Amino acid sequence: MLRIDRATRDAIVAHAKRDHPDEACGVVAGPVGSDRPERLVEMVNAAGSPTFYEFDSLDLLALYREMDDRDEEPVVVYHSHTATEAYPSRTDIGLASEPGAHYVLVSTREHGNNEGPVEFRSYRIVDGEVTEEEVDVVEQLPAPTVPESGE
């Protein structure tokens, strides 16, 4: 299950609507091993396409270096579909290279960049296998648990 705070979910949706009719894309980073989506990083769709997204390789390298410096990993990898449902395409499945990440798809096909609901769905994609998962939108994520010291 993906647990995500409302502000981050709303920011992903706003990004998808703002970039429509092109696909939007980005990452939500979180502490390594935490499964906590904490820091939204909107990326530019280098493909500039309504049917395909591509992270700019230099931007992606910079992001991974920054995440490494901050002891973070990609918890959510997201993009939008502008004319189809929020389900991973064969291309999306082939590009899914983070087995621990939640792959979020937002479909803006019904309302575009206008007011109105969107499809917001999350998947795990591991070795080409797609599994939809529940999305739990909470007002805010609970405070991280601090491991007790053994002293």
C-alpha cells in the first residue's frame, strides 16, 4: 500500500494538470528504507510528448546524486497519462527500474488541465510484473519512528 500525504498527492495532480496536454513526470524521495514519500521533485519531461515521458538524463543523474547525499531513495516515481487510463503501458513497464518504488499514474484524460477529478493509481512493478496497490491519502504522514537505543 502507498501511504501519501494529501499535500504531496495534490501537488502531483497539480503538476499533471499543469503540464497537460504533455505527460508530466517526477519523483517523491524519502529516507532510505523508510517507504515514506517526503520530498516531491518535479522533473521536466525531456520528450515533451503527450504520449511518452522521459527524464532528462543529466537532471536524473543530479537527482540521484542529491538523494545519495541526503540518504534518500525514490519512494514514488510518477507520471501522467493524458489520453488513456492510469495504467502502466508496455513502455512504462519496461522503464520501471526501481523495484522498491511505488509507480503512480495520474490520468488527466477526462478534464485535462481544467477543474475536475483525475484517476490517481499506484502500482508495484517488479521484473515486468504489474500489481496495483491501494492508495491511502492521509492529512499528514505520522512522525518517523526513531529506533530505540539498546542502552
